[in-house]
Amino acid sequence: MIRRATSADANAIAAVWNAYIRFTTVTFNSVEKSPDDVAAMIRERDALGHGTFVAEDTGLLGFASYAQFRGGGGYATCMEHSVLLAPEARGRGVGRGLIQAVCDHARAAGAHQMIAGVSAENLDGVAFHARMGFAEIARVREAGRKFDRFIDLVLMQKFL
């Protein structure tokens, strides 16, 4: 089941997110998220009319969230999202459901496009977004740094 996230989901979301932060280059962030950080993000995005969604079965399978791509009124219809899955959710259509929920919500709120910023080392993430209708529009060489190396960022775009 996919539903809107609430502050009650913050512990489970932080647990999924922090595994990616600790062990992968899927995210360039190296600072773990506390449940308070996650709860604040959910509240802030809700207040702005954006959304955070969770997929759950017997527990949290993953989450997706979106917000404005860059600050300022000129970017008000350009959004960027994040999608992260628990390991047991991969290959089960959970990511597809979450990205659809994010895009549907953003479209209904007046967004024109959705941007994905994907680590070039995350080949599965690039392929997933391509299957979801995102087109690669740029590669920002050495945009991120993690585990003592520079990593390219792949920007992908989907018009809503």
C-alpha cells in the first residue's frame, strides 16, 4: 500500500535512508538523518503543498518525496524527487508505485516537470528512471564526493 507519510513514519524512513547514507553512493550525503530531521522534512513539504509518500506491507518498504528543484518563483513548477527502497522491496514494483504517487501528486499541484538527480554509480537508479519515462539531460562531472572519490551526477527529466 502507498500512502502519504506522517511524522509517525520518521523512524522507519530514517532507517532506510541511513543505510544508503552509510554504505552507498546512491546519495552523496554523508550525514545521517535523525527521525526528527525526517519528521521536519515531512511537515515542511506538506506545508509547501509537496508530498512525502511511503510504501508499506508488514513494514516500511520505501519512501519517496519531492520539493521544488531550486529556490525562487521562476522554478515553482520544476520539482525534484528522491526515492529509496528497503532491500526487500527491490524488484517488486514498489519504486514504480512510489514514483507514480510523487508524479501524480506534483502534477495535480501544478508542477510541469520532475527532475531526478542520480549518482552515476547507481546504474540501477538510472535504468529505473529511464523505464519510468525520465530522459537523461545532463551529466555533471564530479558533482559529488563520497568515500574519498568524486562521483558524477546524472540529471534526468520527465515532463508531467
